[in-house]
Amino acid sequence: MDTIKLLTTILLLSVGLLKPTYAEIIDSSNVFTLEQALILAEKNNRDILKSIAEVKSAKADNQQAMASFLPALELSSTYSSTNDALYSFMYKLQQQVVTQNDFATALLNDPGTNNQFTTQVSVQQPIINIDAWMGKSAANSALRATELKGEYTKKHVLYAVKQTYYGLQLAKNRLEVIEKAHKAASSYLKMAEDNLAQGYLKDADVLSVKVRMLELAAQKAEAQNQIKSVSEMLNFLMARDLYAPIEVADKIQKVVHKASGIKTVENRADVMAMKYGMEAREKMKNSNLMKFVPRINGFGNYNMYDENIGGFEANSWMLGINMQWKLFNGGKNLGSYNKSKAQYLLAETSYYEYLDKGNMELSNAIRNIHVNESNLLTYETAALQAQESLRIRTNRYKEGMERTSDLLAAEAKYAESALKHLNAIYQYNISVFKYELLSSDSNL
């Protein structure tokens, strides 16, 4: 019996009598829940990937700044050949092969060709480099600032994904409302034509319905274009093919809002990033100031000499400490200090400006939630009332007790109220997401 049912189903499908449902047509790989969209964006979004690369670059700069503490080790090999009297004698001294015969006048004046293969291991150890220490501290602050900036970049991208995801929901629901209104207008047209045939209506009434249908057709085209634009943006944020089909699995609905109680953005990642950037500028100013202080470094060399390549018959070593103090270098150090001082002042001013602006935006976001929640309740009630008004006028119109213009006005009012209700849900949700972004604390 089951086999017969299966064959019957296949036959009906083959002749087009049984159509697959819309859910069966859509490729499930193109359907995303909000959570799936957020995960994909966090993994592939290019702004997030760029911020990760910036952190790696800052870590590399910080690693280079370790040179102010760690020794430098270098190995070098040099081969030379000469008939210069001074260098020839020096080569023999270094190779420890000088004999009494080498002091003969004729040999000193005409030593012939002498070869030297030198292998050197040199070590340099920073001891007191105050400016470099300050530079290392500045690199630490710069790295911290870059990490925090990357954290906020990720949060901002995820906020954009939420905004676009709900925007796609809104656009699709808007299209559904318009299509429903168009379908209703089509039924009104049939009723109007029937009433016209019976002499209850005039041609102008039928024409009014046709005009309304044209208006809805134009709105439908606009809504379809909006869906394409928002779909491309969502694909872009998730780093998918821009023109790949995409469907939202979740229905548009009011999100749950829980106030965090945060009144300032001082601990938000982007604000803290600016604070650490300001600290880095201050430390660079101090680093440039310390260039007026002498540097003290230790060094050591171990040398191996031989007249043949690859030989190591003789060796020598040297240890020492070097103090370097640039008393004046054409005003370069002074210029660097004055520039870094101005850059610190700029960073400090920008930080406090950004902090005040962030607090102002947070305060505004809190107010927007309350306003949008009030609007949502208003438009929800208005939509229900408009729906009931349309139902009553439709029934009266069927009985010839309502004017076409009043029916069309009620239908237009209902469609407008439904769209305003959907938009109110969207605006409320986005205000909640905005508040969550602006009131977030750093996780680092």
C-alpha cells in the first residue's frame, strides 16, 4: 500500500498536479537564523579579519621594542686578500704566525699577497637606554589599544548584522503586507465590476480600485528592490557572494530588553582603546625627552682568523662598555619631542571629546528605547483598529452599503497601519541593539 502511495505521489509531481511547498523549494543552506548569521559574520567578516591583522602587526611592533632589553647576537664571515704592507703584517699578527723573518726590511716593504679569513661573533647588550624603555612601554599601550579597537570592531559588525538581518525581515514582511493588500484590492475590483454591472456603482468607482492596484504594484516593486539591496548587504557582512540567495529563518518580533544600568561609556572597548592610545602618545613624548639622556651599552666580540677559508687557527676577544651622549644633533631630538608633545595633546583632547560624545549617544539610546516602545504600543493598537474597520467596511461593501472610496481608504489605512507596526517593531529592536552596543563593557 505504501508503495502505491509513493508511486502516486511521483506521478502527480511529474504531471504538475502536486506542487512542492515553498519550504521545499528553498535551499536550506541559504536559510539563516540570526545566531547563524552572527557566527558566520564573526568568522568571515572582512573588517573583523582586518582588525585581527592589525593586532598581529601591533604585536610584532611590541616584539621589536624588546630590543631595548634583550641582547643582539651577530655572526659574520669575511674573506680578504691584499699586498698592502700594513694590512699584511696585521693579518699575520691576528693569525699568530709572525716570525723573526717577518721583520726583515725587504719583506716589510714588499710582503707579497696575503689572505685572511675572519669569523666574528659579536654581542651587544643594552644596559641603560631610558628612551628605548619608554618606547617599549608605549608599544605595550599601543598594542592594548589595537586589541580593544579590534574587540569593538567585532561588536560593531555584529550590531550591523543584527540591524541588517532585522531589516531584511522588515522588507520581506512589508512585501507580504503589500501583496495581501494587492490581493484584497483585486477582490474589491471584482466586486466593483459586479456592482457596476448591476448598476450600483459608476465607472469612476471601478477606476478608483484600478488606480489603487497600480499604486500597490509600484509599492511592491519598490519592496522587492529593497529586499535585494538588504540581502546584498547581509551577504556582504557575512562575506558571502553578494548575489547569493538568502532567507531569514526568524520572524520579526519584539526582542527582550534588559537594561544594564550602565550610565557611562568609559569602560567600553573603543573608548578604552582611545585611552590607551593617549597613554602611548604620552609615553612616546617621554621617550623623546629621554633622548637627551646618555645611553650606555655593553659589547663583546670573539674573532677567529686563518689564511685559509674555513680555518680557525687563531682567535681573539674583546669586551667593553660604550656611553653615547648626543649633546646636539641639529635640533632633531628637540623637534621630535615637540612633535610628540603636540600629538599627545591632540590625543588627549580627542579622547575626552569621544568620551563625552559616547555618553551623549548612550543617554540618547536609553531615551530612544522608551520612545520606540511607546510608538510600538501605539501602532500595534492602531493596526488592530484599522483591521477591524476594514473588516466592517468590506462586509458592508459586499451588501452595497459602503462607498468604494471609503472602502479603499479603509484598506489603505490598514496597510499603512500594518507597515507602521512592522516598522515600529524594527525601530524598537534596533534601538535595543544600539543600546547594547553603546553600553557594552570591554571583555579584555
